[in-house]
Amino acid sequence: MEVQAITRYARMSPKKVREVVRTVQGRKASEAVDLLTLIPRKSARLIVKTLKSAIANAENNNNLSADSLVVKSAIVENGPVLKRFKAGARGTAMPRRKKMSHIKIVLSDGNSN
């Protein structure tokens, strides 16, 4: 059975989040949480929050054991972009693009139902 959790509109660029998500795919869920708590990056904290939510969904909604869960896929998609401007040299405006991401984590217990 598969269980998922999605964090939408996370204020971090998808490229930065994908770097950390690659380390989690295919691991046991409990092992992935331990690994992510050791990574000193903001994106790791966002992924841990989503992963813990997916584990809670599996335990509460589907009566699955947290020990048997494996991270089947972890996907980071582009969210909307906030377009802002900052003052530049000689009275010009320099554009700033503040990117957002959508983080989706799918857990599986190994049984294909």
C-alpha cells in the first residue's frame, strides 16, 4: 500500500531541495528521518517535516507499521515564483525571483495492493 504527503509552497528553490531529496529515495523511512536530521540545511528540515507527515498518515489512516515503510519516491516540483525588485546602481531596479517548491513523498510498505 502506498501513502503520500505533500508540502506545497515551500519557500525554497526546487534545485536546493532536490539535492537533499536524492539522499532519501529508496531508504527505510526511519533511517531517512535519522539521516535528514544530521544534514544542516533548511531543505532537510522541510523534507523531514513532510516525511514525518507521511509516516503519521500511514500509521493513523492505514494502520501500517512505521518500521516496514520505505521511501518509494520523493519528488520536488516547481511552485510559483514571487517576482520582486531591489534597488540597483544608478537608480535602476534589479529583479529578484523568489522560487517556491512542492515536495511530495510517497511511502510504500512493500505489498502491492
